[in-house]
Amino acid sequence: METRGRRLLTVLLALVAAAAAPPAVSRDGREVVEVSGAPDGVVWVAQLSDLHFSVHHPERAYDFRRYVGPALAMVNPDLVLITGDLTDGKSKDLLTMKQNEVEWVEYESTIDDIIRISKLPRRIFYDLRGNHDRFGVPASGANYDFYQKYSINAKLRRQGRVQSITVENGGRKHLFVGFDSTMEIGLRGPTNLFGHPTDKQLIELDQALSQWDTGFDKVPVTKIAFGHFPLSFSALTESGKSIKDVFLKQSLAAYLCGHLHTRFGKNLKRYYHRAVQEPSLWEHFYQFNMHQGYAIQSNKENCSEEAVRTEEFWEWEMGDWRKSRSMRILAIDDGYVSYTDIDFRLGSKSIIILPTFPLDSRFMQRASASRDFECHIRGPSTFDTVRALVFSKHEIVSVSVKIYDSRPGTLEVVFDSEMKRVDSNETRGHMYLVPWNWRAFEDPSPSRFWLQIEVMDITGDTSISHLRPFSVNGLTARVNWTWKEFFVIGIQWASIYHPALWCALSLIFSLLLAPQVSAVVFKDQFTYKSLYTNGSERTLFKSLVGGFIWLFVELARVIPVWNLLLVYTIYLVFLPWLFGHPITDDNLTYMTHRGWILKRPSSGNEVVHAGIPDVMVVILPHLCFVLLPTIAILASMAAERTAYREHYLSWSGKKKDDCYQKSRRQIEHENFWNGRWIRKFLCLLCLVVLWKHWKFCRALVKAYAMNPLLHSPVLFFFIPALMGFAIYKTSSI
């Protein structure tokens, strides 16, 4: 009897432990969820980014409740990913940047309402931190770190910078790994713009992405990473490693991010692959289009099991909720990843259409797709149907697909058919498909055929998907960025800061020192008289070069102004630019071109240079748009003074002759110089540069709570004083 009692107690304890345990956890403690009610082999998630909830813009949270809650209830996703900038952290004039607890309370309340309206479990929500959520936060868990108090991840005790969840359906695993690369020491803006991964974080990221690569139960795995910062705004680690190398090694399907907003464009997407040849030096700094360096394979692919796996991934920036009211639905259908973006600026949506096969050949096709086509790695049945997910508030009456041929120069319908819903017991999501002769659409052009799906519900409401090109061959349609898109996603800003800094400083020192040497060595060759008298004997190119050198030689001859410019430039290289409070309620510290000088949290007196390359938003604009124009304008003023003096002396020295008649051109020339319109124009340019400089200084004063008279008098007042002094020195003849 006693033995039976012990056995019963053991069983009860086991049941209690099982009830208290998480629903499904992998061997390494990372969460695994088996989805139900979805079409076999298909999962889908929702992504939102850059919410920027603000006390000054309550409509952002209001619209979020109004549109996102009902949309999530209709879509019923497996996961909801919120990729950073949950709150705005800015004053009404956009100059003071620090955490505001009222905004975080609003965020918490809004998310609670979304969960209530959508009836989705809280555990499927993952919210990562963005740079705005770090403004002025000295360290994780410290004062003003409201993310640790109000975020979903914090409430569910998801610790660490790397979070992963595996969604299983139809014998496939779909691994989602979130990555927080915000600053360890959260500077106030604007010098908080980049992601700052560490070597330790990259190791954790690599381990999380490879958790299913070994084991006896190895099954197909689709890997998706999500974070806030695009790679163009992610710095290298202490040892020079990049997030890109980890993603290439793991051959992700896609990396989902935000940060850039749609004001820069809607094609903020970039394809990465491991090049066979060593990339050139310039490819470390920029890429001209989203597919640069990838050559389409025209020969027969190697279908053997020993074939080298293609290391590749897509980077998809999704836009923002702040102004664009965007939400993305991403689906994985038998390993094929596709998405559609929803714009709520025109109101709520009663129908959402997401084609899952064939893929958009511009933004979703990967290099490995051509091998899949040649070798049927996923099986020929994958190609046999056109498929789409349809989400609707009301009952669907009809779904049809049209395929257009663009070769005639206009879009002509070559395939028009009704799609049928997959007969199964799905309780969420409707998968529609139609068989097709996919071999009839093989073509060497990746953008010849275009796909569109039309849906009508029982109320008569009709919705049409965006036209998208496709290629069953697995070929990729090339897309060029606009100059704005190239500027934010094509340039590797973290890598370009130091070369740009030293190029700017080298140019400044050259403009100051080289003419001084020329004035000493070639005394009479770069003068107004030599240029004026020998102008007819020179080519246009030589005249332009000689005139350019002469401008800065004349500046070198105005010794006091030249000395002040040289001293100021040396000051910018070796001494602090400004003193301020980059951390909320922290002690006063200073910033140089190497970053803010701060003490590392919990490390005694260890000093670090924080904010590299983030300080480039202060350093490069001042050098390129203030100091360089100032040097050019002052050189032009010095040259104008010399030219006017020579002109005045030449005319005043002429003897008066009653028979002498001035030509019309001579009269106009004399009046022009007497009016000194060039000098007036240069003074106007001085005002433009000063306006730009003071606007820049005002932003810094507000951002870092500083007194310019005490904390940064050199940076703020030197340029205006120098311009005034230079105007005085060059006014007389």
C-alpha cells in the first residue's frame, strides 16, 4: 500500500511539472511551437516597425489600435514581430532626445488592447529595441531603461540580446531569430544612429541560427532573422567582424529590419551572396544596385549532393508605422518566402492577398532558386500549382489568377483561371491554388510574365494584388535604386566614416598648406598680373587650374586669416569638439572625432570611445558644409580684393585724355568693379553658411543640454568670428 502511494505521488508530481513547463522547448531551451489550423507546410507572420509612439502625436497609437488589432484578428499570424523604435523619445521641436515614460505607458496600453482585440496569445509577440528606445539610457536595466519595464519581451522574461523561436508545420521547421544590436551605452541623438553588435552577440546569433543544423532528427529548416538596423547602418564588432558574415554562413532566407522609413523609397531591399572572387576594395563601401555582383547561371547546375551550398540572403527593410502606417505579412510556403505590405493610410483592409508561388523575381528570388528548378530539389509538385493565401473578414466568393505576357510591349492575358480553396480542416488562413502548365512559362527573361490575383467576398468587395513579375526558371529581375535608396542602403556608412573623415581633413590641409608652399616657392607665377597678362597664351584647362590655385594663394597671403584657419583645423583633429550630456542626467563629458569619452558601465574607471561611427552626423556635416565652404569663400574674398586693387590702380593711374573715348564694354567693366558685386555675392554666401552653422549648433545645444558659452565656444563661435574678421581684412584695397 505504501509503495502504491509513493507511485501515485510520483505520477502527480510529474503531472504538476508537466503542467508548469513551457508548451514545447527544444533541447537547448529555445522555444518550439507546433502550429495548428494552418494549411500543411505553410506558416505566416506579421511584422511592424518604427511605431514611434509619441506624446506629441497621439494619432499614431490611436491608428495602431484602430487598424492593427482587427487586421491581426483577420490574419491570425503565427508570430508578430515588432522590429524596433517602439517609442519616439523626442521633444516637440525634434531636438531633445531622451526616454519619456508616458510614451512607454502608452505603448504598453496599446499592445494590451491589440492583444485583446486580436485574441492572439501574448507569447507570439516579439518586440525588439531600436535606437530611439535607447536614447540616453546608460545601460540595460539602469535608470530610464523603460524597455525593461514595459516591453513584451521583458514581461515574458526573454533575457539576452538574441531571441529565437521555431515554428513547425508539415514536417518543416521555420526558425525565427531576433537580434538586438542597439548601443551598450545608449547615447542621446543624433549620435545614436547605428547598430553596434559585439563579438559575443555574433557568437550567440550564430549559435541560435545553427541550432537545427545537427542532430538525428534533421529536417528542412527555413531561417529568418529580424532586427532593427539594416546592414548599411550596422557597425563592425571590436575585432572587425560583421553581421553579414554570420548571415551568409547560415544562408538565411531573409533578414527583416526597419529603421530607414519609407521616405527614402520603397525598394530598400538588398541581395547578399558570397562572391567566388575576392570583392574589390570599393565593394566594401558601396553597392550600386540590389543585385550587384551576382551573375545569372546559364549552364547546367550541379545537382549532386556534394554541390557547394550557395551562401546568400535577402535584406528586406519594411518601412514605418510612424507616417506610412505600414504592416507586412510574410509567408513561408514549402520553403519559399514571400510577403506583401499593407498600407493603412487609406483605411482598414477587409481582404489581404499574399501570393506564395511563384515568387516575385525582383525582390524574392534567390540564386539557389535556379538550382531548385534544374534539379527539382523541392520536388516537381512544388511547381505544379499557383498558390496564394487569402485573408478576409467575410466569406470569399471567388478567387481568380491572371498571368500577363509583357513581350508584345503591352500586358496580354495568357492565363486566366479560377482558384480553388484547399479542402482541409484549416481554422485560420485560406490557401487557394490552381494547377498550371508551368513549363509553358519557362523563359530566359525574368520579367516577361506577370502575376495578379483578384478576390471577391460575399459583400461584393473586390481586391486585386499588386502585379509582380515571376520566373519559374529561378532567374532574378534586376532593379536599380533611386539615388535616395542608394544613399541609405547601398552605402556602407559604418565602413565609410574613417575614409571620408580623413579625406575631408586631407583636402582641408591641402587647401591651406599647398598654396602657402606655392606662394613661397613660386613667388611670381601665381599672381593676378601673371594670370591676366598670360591668359590668352594658356589653354582653358590650365587657366582654370591656375585660377583655382591663385584663389588659395591669395588666402595664404592674408596671414592672420590663414593662421586662424590652420589653428582651427588642428584644434578639430586633436581637441574636443563639444562638451555635453550624451547620457540622461549624467556627468558632463566631451566628444571628439573618435566619439564620446565615457566610462563603461560596471567596469570601474575604464574609458571607452562610444558612438563610432555615429558621431559622423556631427563631424562630417561640419567639415563638408561649414568649414570647407568657409575656406573657399574666404579665399574668393582674398582673391577679389587683389583683383579689385589691381583694377583700381590700373584705372586710377591713367592720364586724362579728352580724345580718349571709353567703349561700352569698358564702361560696364568699370561699373561692375566699382560696385564690387562679386564681394556682395560672397558676403551673401557667408550668411548662407552661417545660417547652416547656427542651425546645426542650435540642434546640438538642445540635444546635449549644453551651454554654448561654456561647453563649446570654439565650435560654435569661431566660424562667425572668423568670417567677420576676414571680411574686415579684405575690405580695404
